Amino acid sequence: MPTPRFLFSMRLAGRDHGGRVMEDVAARVFRYVGWTSSAIDELVQALNAVVGPGAGSGEEVEVQFRARDGSCEVVVRFDNREVWRTSRRLP
């Protein structure tokens, strides 16, 4: 089975930064690439830890998911400034 290859990005503006919507989208992307439930929970918590503290600032948030070359990378930007990046091998 070939490994997935995609780029998916979402922009969130305002004080809420998507909350449950961001969590749901992230979990679905992580499930799509085949990660276990425990890995998904861990990554969603890490993503919330990054995005949550910026929620009151009103900054625009971009969360980008990129799968290629056997791994999936997640990048978070506040107002086009990268603040967090992680990558994991695909199963």
C-alpha cells in the first residue's frame, strides 16, 4: 500500500482558534495516516498546548499537515510566524 502524500492547511482567526473544530480535523488527519489512538491523543494534546496559549491574542493561526516521504509533519504558525513543528514516521 503506498504511503499517503498530501498537504492540508487550515487558518483560524479570532479569539477561539477553532477549539473543537481544530481538534476534530487534526484527529481525522492523524487517523487517516494510520496512527494509533494513543498517538492521536498525544498529538492533539500537544497541538492544543501550542494553539491554546495564543487563543486570547487574536492572532491568525495556521495549522498545516503535510504527508510525504513516509512521514507526516505538523506546523503551526501565528500571523505567518512559525511557532511549532513536529514530524513522525507513518506506520
